Amino acid sequence: MAKGAIAAALAAQPLAAQPTPAPPRLTPERQAALTCAAAFAIVASGQARGEQAALAFPSLAVRGREFFVRFGAATIDATGASREAVRAMLEGEVARFQREAAAGGDPDATVAAVMPACLTRLDAEVPPLPKPSLAQCAAMLALAYEEVHSREGLSASARDLKTLAAVLESREREALTGEGITGDAADRRLAESHDAMLQESLATPAGVEKYELATCYELAKPKDGGHY
């Protein structure tokens, strides 16, 4: 993950200034969960910007948010803390990552170091998302490119997403050819998949984030282990 990606996520603006509630005392187990919630928030921020290294992790926009919601509810029940206090704890933990990243000189490593254990914790707490098909992945990456391009123009992230979308579309065409579907019929299938995924993304709050997006990056990897 590029240093700028994590640094930007860590530097996100806090909520409007207000009296900071006193944080409740956490058990070691609950503190570890808070650390994971902060790491998930940082990685999800990178994923939302289309950062390739962040996207190598499982999609965290939905599951990471659910993890924090469950952590917050359990902490409020156990300690009597307010929602504001729990939110302040999360912001404080992100700030801790920021300080450690600045001191260590490697923002990526600061977050990545906790991710293996945190992902194990996440799988136990929030079930993994369903894996999309090749056709769904082609549509999702095309939609991601369109969204990033509309916001950033032909940025590095947009170019990467465009390349990956093209790779997935090509592989889906190959798969359709193997089924005896070629030419205009294959193009129509791809267009239908794109439109169906667009409608699905608009119909539910989670949108395409309800799928395990890391599957798409696995499907788009160079077949010879090289580079695009």
C-alpha cells in the first residue's frame, strides 16, 4: 500500500470539536478489538480510494463497519460508556496509529502488522462476504473505475481500475467463448452484467461492497505471474 494512501487515511479530519467524554477502562481483549476496528477503518478508507494494496485485503467497508458497531454495542453494555465515548476511543486509536507511523517512518507496516490477527478476529465475529463471479467482478471493477474517474479524472487509481476491468472483461469473454457464445452476444452479456450490478449497487445501502472484492483482484492477476 503506498505510503501516501495510509498517511491520507490516518490524517482524516476528526469530528467537530466538542467536549471529549472520558474513555471507559477496557479489558485487554476489548482493547485488541478496538485496535482492529481502527485498522479496519484505515484500510477501508484506502479501499474506497481504489488503492491497490488496500484492495488486496478483504473488503472492509461493510464488515469493518459491522465489527465496530458490535464492538461499540458490547462496550456500551459492559461499561456504560456513551456512544460519543466509544467513537472518541476509535478516533484515539487511529491517532495512535498515526503517531506510530510517523515515528517508524513506514505507515504501511504500522497497519499491516496487525491485520493478520485482526482478520482472524473479523472472520470469527462477522461472517465473510459472498464471492462474486467473474462476470460480476468485471462489472464491479468497471463501475469502480467509472466512480473514481468521475471524482479524480484519469488518476493512477483510475488507470489501475480501468486496466483491471479490461482484464476481467477479456477473461469473461474467453469464458463465454468457451460456452459457444461469441461476438455481439458476448458483448450483450457483459453489458447486461454491468447494468445488473449497477442496479444492485443502487438498490442496497452496501452496494457492491456486500461482495468479497478481493476475489476480483485474484481473478485479475496475470496468469504468468508477471505484470500488466
